[in-house]
Amino acid sequence: MTHFTYESPPPDVPQELYVQNIRARTLIEFAIETANAFPEHESWPTEVERISNWYKERFFTGLLYDIKELFPDAASRRFWCRAFLDAARAVFDRKLGKHEKHFWQVRCIHELATMGNMLWHAAREIELEWVGPEPRDWREFDADARSVD
């Protein structure tokens, strides 16, 4: 098992995500793929390259990864928060991953969203005024809510 952890400040409790080793690879790959697809004005190529290099050179399954160390500053945490949340939505929309078999999607969506939420809390630890990443789900909800008469 691979373990991702975020030691949130009191009074919050620490957040943890244990995933199967192969799934840990999938989560990182999906987040990188999603981040690479962001529009140019929302992309951050140096950050994508940093995590891509970390993944290729230093990621090993079965280890513990501290969210605060992996994503050291608020900007990095904000960017990857959105990448993980949008990756969860892309799996739901069947635009990311192989969908011939249906048993894996719900768990993967949950794990991607959990990583996104851990990063959201980690970013707010540094920038308390930050509301959130405005992932695709939030933007579509806002547009739908505004269209109601």
C-alpha cells in the first residue's frame, strides 16, 4: 500500500489516504495528464514538469508521502488540488482511463477527490482566504444555478 498523508493543524484531524500501489501510480498519472490538458492561461508547465520528474525518478510504491513536502507552497497545492478534482470528473465522464470494465471508477473517483480535498486543506493552511480551486464541477454548478429562473 502507498500512503499519502497531510498533518492538518489543530483542531482538524490528520488526513490520510491509503491506496493500492498500482492505484497510486494511476492517481499521479491521471493528475499529470489532466494538468497537461489545462488551457494555456491556467497551466503551469514548470510545476507539471516538477511532479512529472518526481514521479519518474523518485516515486516508489509502498512508501509514505507527505502532502506538505510533495507540494511545498500554496500555489503548488492550489494547482494540484484542481488537477486531482478535475481528474476525478474526467474519470466520471469516461474521458480518462479505460472503461471496458466498470469496477474501478467509483473508487478511483473517490481517491482522486480525496487527494484534491487534502490539497485544498493544505493550501488553506497557508492562504486561509483561498476559497477553492473552482474545478469543472463547481463551475458547471454555478452556471446551472445562475440559469434557474
